[in-house]
Amino acid sequence: MASAVKLDLSFPPETQETAKTELRETPDVVGPAILQLRKLVEEDKTITYDTSDEVLVRYLRPTKYYPESALALVSFYLLLSAITI
């Protein structure tokens, strides 16, 4: 279940600083946030979605790595997808 996070966060120094200050994107925050969001998605029986690191980061970045907010974003995306089909 809880596997190690394998995500390359190597950016140029100026990008790293922006990611750190504006998005809270540091290894100390990113790894646990991905694992927590993966757990939340897997526990929510109404959601069937890809839980790869790369996909989860798409929802964590705009929510500044807060897993609960990212889960709400995933749910909203899936709701919109269902409506437009």
C-alpha cells in the first residue's frame, strides 16, 4: 500500500525557491502529502482514479500540498467529467 514516493523534484535553483516559498514544495512536504492523498483516494469508495505520484501532484500543487484540499479537487474534477460525458 504505502510505497516510497518516486518523484523527481530537481528544478533549476530559482524554480526551486519559488516552489518552496509559493507552493510549499519541499521533499519534507511533498512525500507525506502524496502518501496521504493516495490513502484518502483509496479509502474513498466513490472515487476510482489513478494514484501514481505524477497524477497526484497535479492536484496537490494547486492546493499547496494540502491532501484534503487536493481530494476535494479530484472529486470536483471527476464530477465535472461525469457531467460533460
